[in-house]
Amino acid sequence: MPEGPTIVILKEEVQKFEGKEVIAVTGNTKIDLDRLLHQKATFRTWGKHFLICFDGFTVRIHFLLFGSYLIDETKSAQIRLGLTFPNGQLNMYACGVKILEGDINELYDWREDVMNEAWSPKKAKAELKLLPNKMACDALLEQDVFSGVGNIIKNEVLYRIRVHPKSEIGKIPAKKINEMIEEAQNYSFDFLRWKKQNELKKHWLAHTKKTCKRCDLPMIKEYTGIKKRRSYFCENCQILYK
């Protein structure tokens, strides 16, 4: 599943279509395709959501586990939603497509998106206080707290701040909570930079790793928390607060 930085890259790549008219629509999505015709598109992101905004409504794209997109290209798979502009095409595959009615600014809280200029660490801290019994591995994946953070970012943030993924939020010291919030944003922008340079995996310190680079001890792989997502962690240097 693409994480927030990957969706930001998509937004940057479609800037040539910003404000352009949709002159053709295709795809096997069940939304009313004709409604998009002759509308001018603008693009925004909120975490893992790619938002194609029109006058009075928005098409929300979620790439789920295996979604993908191509610009000015096609592939043999069925197109879920394809938009043609006067200067090119955007084709999306295996994704969720939904129409959201009304003003997009009333539907999304941009303060929750770790990569948005409106991101609010203060709000994130207040939200975490309401989740004292939640494990850190689950809390970092809560999209209404850390919109855009996915499993890779989760693992890398917890390794950076030396916190065990099964630590309970209410037991983690305030200093470490502040570090978690700060690094959720920091790592997301590192992820963005490394992804653009095609060297993201080279910088992983925890995700999929077998040995801790700090301790030279085996890393643990475990499906943790309510969400049962893969966590990679070192039991020696990542403290369990419980």
C-alpha cells in the first residue's frame, strides 16, 4: 500500500494537468464517468488519499494494496479510472474510486496530514492522549492522527526513537511521545527525498532488516497490535513501556 510520500510524488507528477479540462474518461469504476467530462481538475493529497478536485465534488483515489498509475502510458490490466487531458493521460489501476460531494476543505482536516503545511503536532499530541492503551505500532497507523504514515514509516520511526512497537502510549514518557510526533513528519520527508532518488530501501534501518545496526543482534519480526501489521524491532535497544 503506497504511503503518504508516494502519493505526494504522484501529485507532483500530474502538475502538468493542473487546471486542465478532462476531455475523455474511461475505466471500469462504477462512478458516473460522464460527470467528469469537461470539468477542470486540480489535485490534492491527504495522507494515502489522492484527491482529484472538480467544481463541487472530488474523486478520491485509494491505491489499496496493489494499486498503481501510469502517466501517458497504459498496460494490459484493466483501467479502473483513466482521464485524458489536452496534454496527456492519467491512468489508474486496481484502486478504490469514490466521489465526495461538497467542499473538500470541509471533508478533510489538513492538520492530520504529516506532509501538509497545516500539519499540527499539537493536535497529534492531544489525539494520542485519548489513546492511552493503544500500542505505539497501532497509534502510528491511525490515519486521523498521523495521516500518510504507513508500515515502513512506522517501523523506521520507532527504531529511530528507540521505542518498542508494543509500548502503550499512556506509558511512554512525554519526551518520547514528542519524538514520535516529530519523527513521523521527519521520516516522511526523508522517505519522499529517498524515493525520488530511487534509494529508499538503502536507507532502511529496521524495516525488513535481520540485524540491528546499533546492537549487532537479531531483529525481531512480529505481527503486532490490533492491526497485525509487520513490525521489525530490536528488543535490546527499543524500550518496552508497559
